[in-house]
Amino acid sequence: MYSHNFFKRLLSSLIIGGQAINFIFKGKISKNDLFDQLMESGPGSLLIVLITGIAAGTVFNIQVASQLTSMGVSSEIGGLLAVGMAREMAPLLTATLMTGKVATAYAAQLGTMKVTEQIEAITMLRTEPVQYLVVPRLLSMVIMSPIQCLLFLSVALWSGQIWSTIFYKVPPIVFWTSVRSGNVSLTSTDLTSMLIKSVVFGLLIAIIACGYGLTTKGGPKEVGTSTTGAVVMTLVTVSLMDVFLTQILFG
């Protein structure tokens, strides 16, 4: 019974997402609502992305740079950090952070509107709920996810460079040369793949969070259940999609 409901809500979310995408292609977008959602998914999530990016660059040094230094290949630290972050860690960690910060807000907001019959009121005013509520949220996540991902990568690289210099005496010029032109270096393909992943993850986060919010049934207690379900489903879906995209982009 639980698994049936699990997949039923996922399917409903995908249908709602399809409707939202259709409205976007038709140009039915409220600029004021879009700006509000951009502020929530962008600057509203900035601090947590910065902190996690710094932590990711630092942890890399603790786990990997010490081993590379002991092997006498400290000149490759920058390239390995850049490639690892761009291909996998930056898009996946950014998606996880956005799920915790933004997806919970979307699911809770729309779930509350659903159980308090605000959605019905919007419909009675001859306004399409998906166009009014889902479109700006979905579009803001598609726009802000790659921007947040680029910010995460930049902060992680700078953190990695600073700690490599402090802990392992790697000159900054050596670190950044490795990033650009080392044996393992960051390429335009890596950056393109990172942005593709981040856009797809942002799309999934918005679709599932909004879908779970709009399909909430019952009283206020169910809002929490929907929010939790949206987070779990988003994390599972993003993880599976990451495997698929990695195989397609790097397989």
C-alpha cells in the first residue's frame, strides 16, 4: 500500500511538472513571482552553499592531498580536486543542499495551501494553480541550480588551494597550473557536464517538491508527512539520475 502511494505521488508530481514546463514554453510566466522565488532559491541558500563548499575543499586536503604529497605528486592536487568536484561532488552536494533548503520550503508552502483550501480558492478565481505556483518555483530552480553549483566549485577550489599551501607547502601557481593544464585537469567538458547535471537536478527538485505539496491530502499533520516524503523522494531520484547521467556523460 505504501509503495503504491509512493509511486502514485511521484507520477502525479511528474504530470504536474509536465504541465509547468508546458506553461513555460507558452511564455505564461509571472515575472514578479519568479523574482520572489529566485531570491529564495538564490541568495536565501547562499550561506549554506558557501560553508559546505569551504568544508568540501578542506576535507579533500585532509583525505587526498596528504596521500598525494607523500607519493611525491603534490603538483596534481589542484587538477584532481577540480575534476572530482566538477564531475560529481559539486552538482550532487549542491542538489542535496537545495533539497534541504528549498524543496522543504516548496513542499511545506504548497502543502499548507492545499490543506487550508487556498488552492481551491485560486482555482475559483479562474487562475491555474500550476501556472501561478509551480512555474515560478520550477524556473527559479533551473536558473539558480547551475549558478549555485558554479559558486560551490569556485569556493571549494579556493579553499583547497589555501589549505594545500598552508598544510603541504604547495605554491598557489602550482595548484592553479594543475587545475588548468596538469596531467589531470579541468576541461570545458567537465564544466558542461556539471552544469547539465545541476540543471536536471534542479528540475527534479522543483517538480517533486511542488508535486508533493499540491497532492497533500488531509489536515495540517499531513503537511509534515508530504514534506518528508518530498525530501526522501528527491534524494533518491537525484541519486539515481546522477548514476544515469554519469554513465551517459562519462561512460
